[in-house]
Amino acid sequence: MTTLGCLRLENFQLQCGAVLREAQLVYQTYGELASDRSNAILYPTSYGAQHYDIDWLIRPDSILDPSRWFIIIPNMFGNGLSSSPSNCKDCELSEQGFWFSHVDNVRAQEQLLREVFGIERLALIYGWSMGAQQAYHWGALRSDRVARIAALCGTARTTDHNRIFLLSLRTALTADPAWNGFFFEAVPERGLKAFARIYASWAASQAFYREGIYYQLGYTSLSDYLLRGWESNYKKRDPHNLLAMIDTWLHCDISDNSIYQDDYRGALAAISAKTLVMPATTDLYFPPEDCAAEAALIPKAKYLPIPSIWGHKAGNPYENPEDEVFIRTAIRELLED
């Protein structure tokens, strides 16, 4: 059973100070909510993804079983379904200082759980990449409402090395002549081409390319993989939304809020949920060393790297059954604990 819904949030104030007169949070649910509301899993979206891009793992034989769990995918702000520059006049990137934060995402998601479903406590928050960032924020900001966290290939705060990657993406897009300094006047064809190639170089490991894994996926050459596997996908997204999600990622810091006031270690220590930290051993965005350092600061954390040459893509293994089985086993053990 699946249901698509939209929660409308009047006069929703963002962390940056902007107010959305009517924000919208689009979500998809899978399975049935138990009468005692004890089987709810929140599965936030990742960069560039909408709910139908990541729901492949919601199957009885995969990572999240909808025959047992009630799974909610909330589309994060900026992704083109929930409030984004492409569908919201109040979300103007040209306005100086405008950005969405994960604090905003958590506040909207909490309101969704409370007002629409009457859910007070989550059995699990499962997140990959930017979804993991949201999971960490939930754990710190709403520690009493989260029993378990599975954070795959993500950190609670964007590192300087990761920031360089994000700035390179932003620079590539806005270097296109279609960018006038405030918005895109046309599709940034050259910018998206550069953007996709930067992304592809970071998303998988050197070993992935050295072993030519993309040939096994049905691509005829490296150029074919970059074009069909990366460039064509990002061309489906509004470039203003791509920038908005980059800005959210750049602002990711679990301690940048009124509760923790830049006390990063204190924010991680406040996570009381049983937390499974699952980096990929070859991830270039979120190296295992960065994830291990955060896991050491979370009281009930278990550190379990995914042994894979797929890099960051190991955490979303829709093309890789071996990594899917590894993650499925770990998640089912976490849920049974």
C-alpha cells in the first residue's frame, strides 16, 4: 500500500530568516501504520533525489520491508517536489542569504508525523548521504523521538574537504553563460556537463573505474556512462534546485542551531538513539575516517563500514546486489535489537 501526500505549512519560518507563506512538504508512504504507531520508519531523500528515485529498497526482500514497517519518504526542501526555487516564489535564490537547512527539514517532518499520522516516536530513521545528515539532525534535535538511526555514507557536519567538492559543483553550474548572477536565463548546458563530470569523479572510487564496473552496467564506454549515467539524470532537475540543495549541504552542521550553539561534540553526544554508522570504505565525500570520528562521539553508536569499491554509491546500491545484502543484514539486525 502506497500513498502520496502533501502537507501545507502556513507562514513557515526558515532558519535563514525567510518566511514561506505556504510551504509544502510532499511525501510518500509505504505499508500500513500499526494501531499503536510503533512501526514507523522515516527515510529522507538525498541530493538530487525525489522519493521515487530511492524507494527501490522498499520491498519485502530488500532493506526496508513494507509488510512489517510503515515507511515515510519526505522530500527535502529544494528537491523540486517539496518547496523549492522551481515551485515557490518565496524561495528565490537571488535573495541574499536565502537557504534551506536540515533544521527546517526536521521541523517540517516532525509536523508531518505529528499532525498527519499521530506518530510520537520513530522506530528508525534511515538515511543515505544528505538523508544521513537529516537523520543525525533528528537524533540531536529530537532525541526523545528516535529509537534508532541508520546513517549511511554521511556526516553530521560538512567537512572542509567536502565543502571544496560542493563549491566546485556550484562554480561549474554558475560559470555557464546562462547564469546572470541571480538566476539561469536558459538551461546551463555547459555548466551541467561540467557538473555531471565532477560528480561522477567523486561518486565512485578509483577502483570502480579501474575495474571498468560501468561496462558491467551496460554502458559501452566511459563517455557513454558519463552521458547517460550522470549528465542526462541531472538535466532532469531544475538547476536552481540543484544550487539550493548544494547550499543545504554546505550549511550542514548538527550544532549550528539555538540548542547547541556550535557545540559540535555536545550535539553528537546528545544523540541517545541506537545509531548505526555505515560509511563506505572507498567513499570520497564522506571518508570512513570522518564517519568513525563522529561515531566515537555518539554514545550508542556502532561503526560498520561497507566493504565496497563502489565509493559513495555503495550506500545506495540499486545496481549492486552484494552491497544491498550487506546493508539489508545490518539494518534487520538493528531493527531486531
